[in-house]
Amino acid sequence: MSEQERKTFFIYTKRDCGFCRKAIELFKDRGLHFIHMDMTENEELLKSIQEEVKWNTVPMIFQFSDRNQVFIGGFTDLNTFLGIE
């Protein structure tokens, strides 16, 4: 099992987001552990998180290992992070 496969990903999404669905499918297809939070009904919290990481769109994808948190970005950034062309 690779180092990435032992880490947990966290993804903030919205229901109407095609790239969010693609990211979730990618996690499932790759067998990667992830936690998903749909922010459709919580715009205020979503805006707060977006301001904190300076990211305006969903999905917003993070990777956690031990006590470290890495902001990856969106779906295209996830592909790059995972080494998918």
C-alpha cells in the first residue's frame, strides 16, 4: 500500500457539482479512504472555508495524515496530486 493510500482525504462538495461527483468516483475507483461533506445547505460555512484557503469553487479537497493537513485544490489538482494525466 502506497503512502497516499494510507492517508485520508476530505472533500467539500455541493450537490449540483459535476467535478465533485467525478472526484468522489475517483476516490472510490482508486480505493482511497475519504470523508465527504455536502455543503449545499451550509453556504455560510462553505464561504468561511473558501476564504480561509483562498479557493472559490468546489470541490475543495484536503489530505490528512497524522496531524498534518494539505490543501490539494479541486478535481484537476487531485488528478495531478495522484499522478493521473
